[in-house]
Amino acid sequence: MSPRGSLRSAGWIAVLAACATLFVVLTFRVNAVKSEVRLAERRIVALQQEKMLLETEFETRASQRNLSNWNEVEFGYRAPRAAQYLENERQLASLGTPRAVGAPAPIRVASAEVSDDAARSFPRMVSPVTGQEFAGAGTIASDIRATAAHERASLSSQITRNAARIVLKAGMEAGE
């Protein structure tokens, strides 16, 4: 080989090495840009989610503010104040006023005791097949008594609660 040929092949090798080096550098640079693009896309998605969250919170708070305004202006509702709470039943009772002249009589609930005679007046439970009395027939009267007592207690507690609510509401309206 001539010196000129070896110089030529050394030149080609240098050019090929330079091209390979530039190719590797360019590949690294492209991968770096791709990585930056992926990070930017992730950041964009995160910011969009945060934006949606903030929009939802803003709309919720705006809705609460509108509801509060409507309650105050349109309906006259207000949040309870500390002075509206009562300490005990005596304070609740003190809010009551005597009936006005001409006011209707209060509603009274009648109660009736179920006697053993009334419980016995129920017809006997007899089997249509055998004609014999049902074995649990003796407990029917006690079940009726227990049910009647429970209904009386339940009804009286409901009336007491409703009366307390009415008195409390009247006191709050009078206090405003």
C-alpha cells in the first residue's frame, strides 16, 4: 500500500469515526429532548387535573354562597345563634304562653286499658283441619296488651316532642 492509500483509508476511518460520534451525540440529544417532552406532557396532565379540581371547588363554593344568599334573602333562614340554644327543660317550659281567649282546646289523646275481659272477647284460634284450639292462643291477649302499651307510650312521646319543637320555634321567632 502506498502512503497515499493508507492516508486515504485513515481519512475514511476518521470520517467514519466522526460520523459515528456525531450519530451517538445526536441520538443522546434526541433522547434528552424526548424525555423533556414526556416530562412536560406529565406536567401538563397534572396541571389540567389540578385545574379541574380547583374549578370544581370554586363552583362548589360559589354554589354554597348562592345557597346561603338565597336562604338569607329569599327564605329568611339564618344560622342558629348561641342565644337560641336552651340549657334544660325548664327554659323550654318558660317559653310557653297561656292559651289566648278563644283559642281551640289542646289536642288530647285518649288511652284505654285493655282488660283481660276484652282480650278474652277475641275469637279463639281453631285449626280448620283438627278443630282444636291453637296452642299459643293464651299469649294473644298478652301480646295485645303489650302492643297497646307500646303504642300509647310511642304516641305520647311523639306528641311531647312535637309540642317541644313548636314551643322552641315560637320562642326563636319571638326572640328575633
